[in-house]
Amino acid sequence: MRAVPVKPKSSLMYRIMKHKILYLMLLPCIAFFIIFSYIPMGGVILAFKEYQFNKGILGSPWIGFEYFKAFFSNYQSGQLIRNTLLISCIKMFLGLPFPILLALMFNEIRSKRFRGITQSIAYLPHFLSWVIVVGLMQRIFAPDTGIINELITFFGGDGSTFFMMESKYFYQLMFGSHIWQSIGWDSIIYLAAIAGISPELYEAAKIDGASKWREIWHITLPGMRLTIAILFILGLGNILQAGFDQIYLMRTPGNMEVADILDTYIIRVGLQNGQYGYATAVGLMQGLIGLILVISANRASKRFLDESVW
């Protein structure tokens, strides 16, 4: 009788068949990215064409890198890039410790009931759209009738300040609302990283007489290092995307000089002015710079920290 060849356990088909249920669950996610991320990438050729409605994308004439030259020769390009980088760096670098600290605090709560309540409260803002969040901010910081201005008036100050209109308050309001809306949801990933740390390490530290702060510093934080590095590397890919929804809604004529970013500029020239090729070129530049930064940060992390995404 002829023996049936057995596929090696390391083969791709063997792993797929073994975990076929997991791969089936993954199919909707793959389909989502194919439909909404990879197929639309064919439209990037608009960045190198002078789009004409009667000829379509493929029939429009090629113009090379003219749109890229036009953007960098535009007097607004420097301000747009500067505003985008500043807002992104504030969110990325200043905002990084907050979800980590919140995850550490949740991890130290011993009452399951109290922890469940506080986590639910912290997660709730994530499910509010920026339309609602900015609407609340406009009510809270409104001149004369806003809660903040009423408190200022109560303590003898001038309660007529329009915080949302003045550029000097923009960064504080932007960062505060960003942290309030994202801190709870972002802490979930760090809590998962903490849950993966072996309890035996904490038991050994207690036997050695380590305090709670020592346990956090020498066990918990090093155990979260890989997660922190991966999220930071992935976050660099969005360094030129400062959060369109939030910034677009927070823009006012008074803070336009600090609130106008690349994303809002793309919407303005692309959809409102109909310059589709020019807007595509600016968006393509954002993506390429993000890709370069992710690859560079991943290599640096692999070299110096021995941790990387791939």
C-alpha cells in the first residue's frame, strides 16, 4: 500500500488548516483593508496627472512632480507643516505617559467593582464623536455664559474671554480634550501588557522586600517596554496627520494661524476647490514621510532596544 505523504507541521497550509477558525474570523478585517485601503491606493496616480473630468483618471495627461513643487513653493506650506508636526508631537510625546499611568493605577485597584466602574467612566469618552466633544467645549468655554467664565466672574475676574477663539489657548484645549477622549481607551492595551507579566516576578520581589514603587519600576514598566515601543513606532506613521476631526471642528477665525494643518488644507483645496491632483500629492507626501519614519524608528528600536514591530 502506498504511504500518504504527511505535510510537515511547519508548512503554511498546515498552520492555516489548524487555525482555520481564527483565519475565518480574520477575513472581514482583511476585506476591510483591501476595500478601503489598498484598492483606493490606485488613485495616487492623480498626484502625477492634471485631472480632467471628461478624460477620467487614466486619460488625464501626466504632469510629473509639478504638484509637489507647487506645494513647497506655496507660502502656506511651511506654516502647515509646522502646525501639523507641533500638534502631532504634543499628542505623541506629551500624551504618551497618561494612558500608561492610568493603566498602572487601574492595575493597583483591588476592588473589582470599583475598578469596573472607574474603567467604564474612563472608556466612555472614546465613544463620543468629536462633534459632541467640541460642542461641549464650546458650551463650557463660551464667553459670559460658559462654566469656566462664570467661575472666573465669581472669583472677581473678567468672565468674557472666548477661549475657543483665541490662538493662545488652542494648544491647551486641544491637548486636554485629546487626553480626555483617548486616555481610557488607550490604557486598555497597556493593561493587557501588564496582565501578561508573570505573577512569580511580583512574588519574588515581595520576598526580597521590594516596595510597590520598586515593583512598578523594575517589573511592571520593563514588562510593558515592548508594547510601548510598538505603539510609539506605529504612532510615528501618523506624525503628519494631527487628527482631522478634532482640529477641523476646533478651528475658528481667531486660531486659524495655529490650527490649520495638512489634513484641513487637503480637504479645503481638494473637495472645496476641486484640485484633486494637488490634494492627492499632499496626501501622498504625508503617507511616504510616515512610512519612512516608521521604518527608521523600527530599525532604531531593533538596534538599541532589541525590540521591534518586525
